[in-house]
Amino acid sequence: MFYVQRDAQGQLIRVEATAYAEATETLPADNHEIQDWYANEAVEVSLKQLKQSDLDMIRVLDDLIQVLTSKGVIRVTDLPPAAQAKLMDRTQAREALGGLGGLINDDEAGLI
């Protein structure tokens, strides 16, 4: 059984497994609205995880490109102009933040 709250149009706006003051009704777990609610919530969680993974991968790719260019495997000029501009922007931003020490987590150094 789930405790739910609805908006003025009758749409679910909150679903909880335990009672709460604003709950206006209860619905069984097999109710289609409850199933839809949790399906949407699962999608949102997955999208948030994917977004965080994307952010983590950006840092990995940034570090990888730095390593490859420092070893002479590739040159920044081998990349398309748009990629060059983005790398330059990131490099400048990281250098600008370099003096703030400790605010950026560089503990992951050496993963590549």
C-alpha cells in the first residue's frame, strides 16, 4: 500500500511507502499509477547516473588527451578545430583554478 498526494488536476505529486500528513489516499502496489510513478523515477535515477558518468568520463578523456599529447602520440592540431577550442578552454579553466588548491579533487591521478 502506498500513500499518495495529488495536485489539483488529480496527478500524483508524491508517493511514499509510509503515511505522511499530506497524503490524501492510498493505492495498492499493483495500481498502474504507482507502477508509472516508479518507472518514471527509475528513469530519472538512471539519467542522473548517466550524467554523472558523463562528467567523470570527460575528466578521463581530458587526462588521456593530455597524456597522449605530452608523449607525442598525438598533437592537439590533429583534432578538429572545435575539439581544439574546447580543450583549450578546459586547459585555461583548470589553470585558472590551479591556484585554489584542494577545491578540485585530483586524487584520481594515475588512473590512466
